[in-house]
Amino acid sequence: MSPANSPVTVETARRLSAYNATVFGRYVRSARRLPWRVATRDRGTGHRSVFQTLGHIMNVHEVWMIYVAQGRTGELESLFRETSRKPTTWGDFELYARKVWQGIDRYMATLTPSKLSVHVRAPWMPGRYTVGDAVLQTSFEQAHHLGEIIGIYWQRDKEPPKMSWIDVNRR
């Protein structure tokens, strides 16, 4: 595929975004039922705890879909200093997650094929990619990090929330 073209359609991007939000919500609800000390315990994963991993997933969605995809990379330095991006309680986490998903929903509502094909650049990632690639990046990164949480759940003999595409999209 040519780098000038998005690897996804508008409909696919919107469906992936809705899927990401639904699955993420399932994991947050499940994690909130854990004792706080269990949700925040360092498990040796990339972002240490279930709570911190969920926060990182929100950071990824926010940066890619609200800033990089919309050409707002000049605002990232300031964004990275915001303390609200590193919540320390479930209440703060909910406020942050709601803000991020609302921002993504607003953007998804304005998505067009031409917007999906716009070239974007994250300062930390080399190469040429489109907004459509950013949609896939956030989706795959969320799945990767939820896999870490699944591993933590399995170590505790806890059933993780369902996340398969078909289960989530079953009507």
C-alpha cells in the first residue's frame, strides 16, 4: 500500500475506536473491582501495575488521536507536563479517561477519507505514516498492553474480561 493512502476506511476507523473504548471500559470496570493494593502492585510488566498500564493506554490514545492525528504535536511538550495524565486515584482516572474518549469521539465524528490519508509524525517515531496508521497503532498498542493485564489476571487465577472482536461486536 502506498504511504499516501490510509490502511483503513472511515467506517473501519470508527468501528475500531468504538471497539477500543468498549474493551477498555471492560478492563477498567474489572480492575476497579480489585483491591487497590492489587490494582497498583508492581507486577514487573512494562508499566508495572494494572492501574498504571490502563493509564498508559489512555496516554497512547490521547497522544496519537487527539494530538498527532490532528497535527497538534507542538502542544505535546506542555501536555506531557500535565499531572492529570498520571492519575493516582480511580476518581482522577475516570475524569482523565472520559476527557480522552470524548476528544476521540469528537475527532472520529469529523473523520473523512482525506483526513485518514494525511501524513502525520510523532516526534519519537521515525518514518512516514498516515492518520489511518495512527488508528491501527493505538488499537494494536492497546491490545498489547491488555495482554500484559491478561497475564497478570492469569497469574492470579482471575478470568480477564472478554475482548475478542466478535464478542464485542455481537449484537
